[in-house]
Amino acid sequence: MRKILEHAMGEARKEIAFGETASYIPELGQVDKNQLGVCIYTSDGKKENIGDTDIRFTIQSISKVITLAVALERCGFYKVFEKVGMEPSGDAFNSLVKLDLSSNYPYNPMINSGAIAIASYLTPIISFKKMLEITRKLCMDEQITLNADVYLSEMSHISRNKAIAYLLESKGIIPGGSVQESLDFYVRMCSLNVTAESLANFGLVLAQGGIHPKTGEKLLDKEIVRVVKTIMLTCGMYDGSGEFAVHVGIPSKSGVGGGILSVVDKKMGIGIFGPALDGKGNSIAGRYILKSLSKELNLHMFA
């Protein structure tokens, strides 16, 4: 596996030149786009780390997987999906066009409108401090903290998400008066510092149906994990999810911080850090690596 991974990494580095960091969030735009790291954590307890797997970066939209799982646990399936859909949107992650013109509800929990709605479900019933504890446990990483610089940078450039949130409020999707609280919760979750290794850890928890790989503790209900992995497959790579599912076939969730969380059911979790993004907001090198690994290791779920 290491040889295959090293080859994929070498080829993926050539793609970095065609990507850019997420400069619309100033703090993210300052990250060195040439950084790249991959961690694979397999069900037999082995780990392969190559490249920048210990560098901290913000989890961004990958946090939507965690908030969805917690909302399903605390609020229940029907509450969560009462006003948030399960379908791919076909639009950019921060789009509000269809929400305003052709749909009363966000298309899915993996785009900003859906995740802000999910945040509004959680803010009355769970603290950010508790969400941080849950994130640390799922990622098996007690060093996860809030990146204050990124949080403040995002909060000072939040006009588009604020517009989305007020549109959600106007449609009765989030309660009146909860816009600021929901946005703060959402941005705090996006601003958590993780590593490629902590994402691989979380990936293996999901691959094993919510079970901690070392202790055997049930961290998430198996049915919740099934729902989460399915939505990752269909919606997790923004408006590139369909193409990614065809070519890679691994449930994954990306974030504009450069991270990708991937789950190979019953086999492994994969965590990637590559801050150079393609036009859809996905790590350009990370996407290449996953496509290569899927082919060489026969990881496509329909192979």
C-alpha cells in the first residue's frame, strides 16, 4: 500500500499548480498551497502517514458530517429532514439561488444552507463546548481546538452566509431571532483545527459503523452512520459529487480548508490535507489521490 500511496502522492503534486487556496476567507488564503498529506487507517489497526499529516488546518465543511450525526442522534431522523432535503443540489456549496427560486428547503445538509439549518436545530440543545468534546472523541484527537484567527476571519466575511440564514428565517426553516446564534455555531464548527490523521481516525470510526477501533465503544448508532455515509457519497464533494462517485466511489466529504474525509466501508478511513482547491472547492491533489487509490486498491464501493 505504501508504494501505491507514494506514487499517487507524487503524481498528485503535479496537480497543485492548477489549484488555489480559499482566498475568499483571508486567513485561508495565506496557507501554503503546496502542503500535502495523506493518512490511511485500516481496520486491522495499521496506519500509513505520508507528507504533511500532522499539520493543523481548519475542518471547514467536513464538520457538517459531525453536526449531521449529532443532530440525527439528538433530534431524530424526521426532525432533521423535515425541512432539509437529501438530494444533490447541483449548485455551489454557498449558493442560495434554488433555495430562493425553486425549493422551499435546503437540498441537503452538506451545503451551507442545509448546515446552517442543522445548526439552528442544535444550538438550543447542545453547547459548542460539548460539540468540541464529541469532535475530539470521534477523531481520537484531544488536541483539536478552535482556530480563533480563522473564526474571526470568517465572521468578518460572512455576508453571503448571513444572507442564506436570513432567507432560511424568512421561510420559517430556522426560528425567528436565531440567525446570529446559528451562524456563530456553524462558523465555530468550521473553524476547528484538525489533521489528516484525525480525519483518518474519524473515517475508520464511520467505516466500522460508529465503533471506536481501539476501545470497541459505540460512538455513533449504526443507522445514523448509514445515513451519514450515504449523504457523503451523494452530496459530500459539493457540485462535483456525482462525477466523484462515478470515478472514485468512496463516501467522502471535503472542506475548503483543504481536507477530505473518506470512508471505505469495513476497511479503512482516509484523511487528506491539500489546500490547493479545484473550481468546486475540493482539494485538487486530494481528489487525484483518492481516484488513484480507488483504482489501484479496488476501493470503489461498486467494484
